[in-house]
Amino acid sequence: MIRTHEAGTLRPAHVGKTVILAGWVARRRDHGGVIFVDLRDASGIVQVVFREELAEAHGLRNEYCVKVTGEVRERPAGNENPELPTGAIEIVATELAVLSEAAPLPLPVDDHVDAGDDVRLKYRYLDLRRSGPAKALRLRSSANQIARKVLHERAFLEIETPTLTRSTPEGARDFLVPVRLQPGTWYALPQSPQLFKQLLMVSGMERYYQIARCYRDEGFRADRQPEFTQLDIEMSFVTQDDIIDLGEAIVGALWGELAGYTVQTPIPRLTWHDAMARYGSDKPDLRFGLELNELTEYLRGTEFRVFAGAIDAGGYVGAVVMPGGAAQTRKELDGWQDWAKARGARGLAYVVLDAETGEARGPVAKNLSADHLNGLADAVGAKPGDAVFFAASANRREAQELLGAARLEIGKRAQLIDPDAWAFCWVVDAPMFEPAEDGGWTAVHHPFTSPNEEWMDRFEEAPDRALAYAYDIVCNGNEIGGGSVRIHRGDVQKRVFDTLGITPEDAADKFGFLLEAFQYGPPPHAGIAFGWDRICMLLTGADSIREVIAFPKTGGGFDPLTGAPTPITAQQRAEAGVDAKPKAPAAAGTAGGAAPVERAG
RNA sequence: GCCCUGUUAGCUCAAUGGGAGAGCGUCCGCCUGUCGAGCGGAAGGCCGCCGGUUCGAUCCCGGCACGGGGCGCCA
């Protein structure tokens, strides 16, 4: 080692020692006769003092990489810096060696200044010299270690699966890789290791996990990147409760060690239907209350056409209260209409309750009967001075989701959310099916998800109501993990395919290799996948998963650092087989099969 | 694919239908106790790109590109 100590570890106990440090010039304060340099390495910062004997220190510039020899000294009285862990001491330099110089910086390497995203990404290696971004990567490394420890203690095997695999057109869009040796054929990058982990259960591995890179070619967001990471887990001979217990052990260890927060277990569970009814979301943010109120029965018989139409169609009318919302200006109330329209709704009906009299006012109020208005406050739990927002639709879920989004927006605007709070829940008993565009049914989770015990023998009778052994874990309104019990019985699988309208031929074409494997004594198995980037984002307090990824891409899937993606040369194009014509239109088994993916992340 | 929003000095951001600004950074000088040091000076700009309106456009209009946020998509 070319240094004897790490800068950030020096304390008064080191006073009198001669140390050799190596790191970067974080900041300098040149007084002519004396120069102070903040020397930064991975451990932190310490102040180095150069006196006139080391006049070459005048030439130091920000981010020069240097080696300094000096003596640790207590700082003169009154000159301590309580903001630095090393602030009680300083290094009086006796030797200075410039290991490498730094050109003028394209962005400030400064904890106090934040540059724009694209500049930060282009010079991410400089961005990561800052304490905040560096800390995020350190935390992620710790999270990986914690998860591995929990799983290793429970006899899980860490197994890698292919990243060049088979296309899965029924899920998200795949990223495709042309195959030089067989022009016209393509690999896909996996959307998740879902199929492989199920095959590993057939193999008798029994307990599998992987910190797996996954790829999905869809729109990107603050919490979605084209490549992302899942902590992927699968177990044999277990029930839903076993997976939930394991999930709680992992989440408990992560939050305990990295957030100093004791997760209360068991983590509350609510059913998917309860989550939708009470919070208008399948990933409810439980940091605040403000539950939705269904008014379908209360308002039955109303003459207000918007509500009556939804009720008569067998739909839903509901409301959510905005505490103090009556104080909003007309402009703010109109703003809600734009907000709702941006979400594809027609608008957001509301009444405001007069702060003095409690009288209901607003454009909708004159459409409601006196009885309906008089009982409204009690029906929705509103007080004078509140606003009540309504949603009505023939489609129950649509109306609930609008109210759920309004609830979140109210939570933000009315500052009902404690930013330091952690609120976990499991959302269980998700529906197996939802209506498909063609009038049939499509799998909500994926077609290998088992119906729960209640519906095992009769899900065909009411596919719209059948429930699955599928579960999501939610933290502060973010889905951080999800999984299911898988179907391992051929007869059940066949019935599910029948309900989905998948013929045996389709099934063989799409999932043939998995179904074949399931002919050879597949064990009952279940699993879960955690959205690792999101979890690390929450644990670091970041507002984008980009902060916990070493070299992330922009929203357009562009990497400002490397410039990827790039055009290819004519020779690369010729060799890659990109332009090869398919030999025959989609022979059986080569058309690519739909592969289910775990929903987390 | 759609909506909102931004793009002005290396970075962060002002301003204006007619002469382009600040802070930080950079370069030069001064300075022995600072800690986002201070003081003085200097350099540094296709005002994102293309087109239109106008006597004249960084500013107004249209298109495009790129960034950010959201919807759809992912599920």
C-alpha cells in the first residue's frame, strides 16, 4: 500500500503519528503563507496543512490525485470543524507527491452542488466521487451481502441462469440479439429468470436464489431502467406462508441493518380486493389513512346522470375526502379536473363543505338531492372545511384507481405523508384472470400461477372472481416484490390453459420445454422476486433507481457515458445476420414462446 | 405512442423583439488559520438544431433533437 492510513479514519488518538495518505484534492484554501487542502479518499475527508516549505502545494488543483506525508496534529483551539468526523485534527504536511493531475472539471465534484442528470451520467465516474452517490453504491453492496447471508443461512443455492435465451413475446418487449452462426435467428435477453428457476425446482435444487439482471424493452421511468436487477428466489415443498416468512426475514434484515428500522412482523396482509376498495391501488401507501368510501348504495336512485349511469351499469361510485380542501381556490379545484383528464378520466366531481356551516357547495352539489347532500359528510367521514372528490364508472376498478391516485395526490398536497415513515404490507389473494381484449381471459400474474385452495376446483365457474396464490410486498406505495405459488399438477395447468384459451398445441409451442419438464415429477414450488433497484432506492432515500445503479441510462435508454447504443459497421451488420430472411414462417417450436415473468421490479 | 416541462458561459441559473448577465469553476495577482476561505483582475457564449413571422428573433410561431416528470405500455 502506498498509504499508511485512510483519511477519514484519523482521530485525536492518532496525534503525533506520522502518516502517509493518498487521495484526491477535494477543496483547497490557499492563504499564501498557509494552504489548507481537504484530502478525500474512500473513507472520508481530512484537512492537510501546507506551510511555506512546501510551496509546490500552491500548484494543487481540485481533484488532483496526491500522496501526502505528514504528522497528525490536534487543531489549534477554536479551529476545530465539528462538521467533519476528522474535524478535531489535521495533517501537517512534510512531503507532497502529485500522483496525477486533473484537467478542469466538466462538473463540480462537490457535495453542495447538484448538476443535471445527463452531465452527471456522462461523467458518472466523477459524480461517484461525491459522498452521496458513492454512499448509495456502498449501501447497495451491503444490501447484496445481507440478502446473501439470510439466504445462505437457510441453505439456498446461488445459481446463475442464461442471459442469452429465448424470446418471450407475450410479456414485455424483449431485447433481441442476432445470432451470427444461425442467421435469421435471435436470442432474447431474459425479462426474468422465471422459467429457469422453475426448471431448477424440477432439478431438485429445492432452494434457489440469484441477484439477476433482467431486461425489458418498455418505457422507462424514474423507477424503471431497460436493465434492472431482481433478487430472484424459488423454493420447493413450500406454501405461500413459507415464502412470506422468508420475504419478511429478508426485508427485516435489510431495513434493520441499513435503515435502523425494526420491521414489525408479521407484516400486515390485505387482500387485493380490500386494497382496491380501501386504497384504490394494488400497492397501497399505508403511511397515511384517508381511505376511499364506496357510495354505490348510498347514491342509488340519484338523478345525477354521471352517478346514476355508473350505478345502473352495475358499476361503482366512490369518494375520497381532502381534509381542508374547501379552502382551495377555484383555480386549484379546476386544476384537479386537468389532473384527472391527464389520467384519462373525464374529470373529478367534487363538493366542498363550507368551513362554517358544513353546507355542501360546488357544481355537483346542485345535482344531488337534499337527502344525499345532508348525509354525505357522515357517509364519507368528512368535516366542515373538507372537500369530497367523487369517481364514478361502470368499471369498478377504473373508478377505484382514479380515487386511489387522487388519494395519493391529496396525501402529497396536504402533506399527510410522514417522509420518515415505513409502512409495509402484503397484498394477497390477487385475481387469477382479468378480461382480455378479445373477450376471453388473460392471466393477471402469469399462466403458471396456482389458484388458491378455495378456487382450485372451480375457477372456471367464475374466472372474474377466482383468486390466486399470488402475493406482492409493498413498501410506502412501492411494489418491492411479488411472487406466487406455481401450478405443478398437469390437470390444473390444463384447465388454466383452457380458461385462457390456450390450446394444447399453443401451449406446446409456447411453453413446451417447461411443460415437458413438468412431466417428470415436478415438486410443488413457489417463489418471489424482489425489485432490487427499488429496494435500494428506498433504503438510500433516493427518488430514482438511477441513484443506486453504477452506470445508469437516461429515460431514452441512452448511456451518455459510453454513447451506447451506437450504429454498427457494415461488416458487423453483414456478420450479425440482422438482415437474414427467415427460412420459413414460424415453424412450431421456433416461433418463440410466451414466458411468464415475476412482476417485481 | 400521448401530455406537461426544460434546453442561455465548464456547472447552476437570471434577463430581454434592437447592445448577453450573475454565482461558482477556470486562468493571473495578492493574502499565515481557513473549512462552500477572502480580495482584485482576465478569459470564456452558433442563447439546442431547422424553418417561419418581422426592417430586425436568444425572445413570437411551427417542426425536430435531447433532458426531466407523468399517462399508456411493462402487469
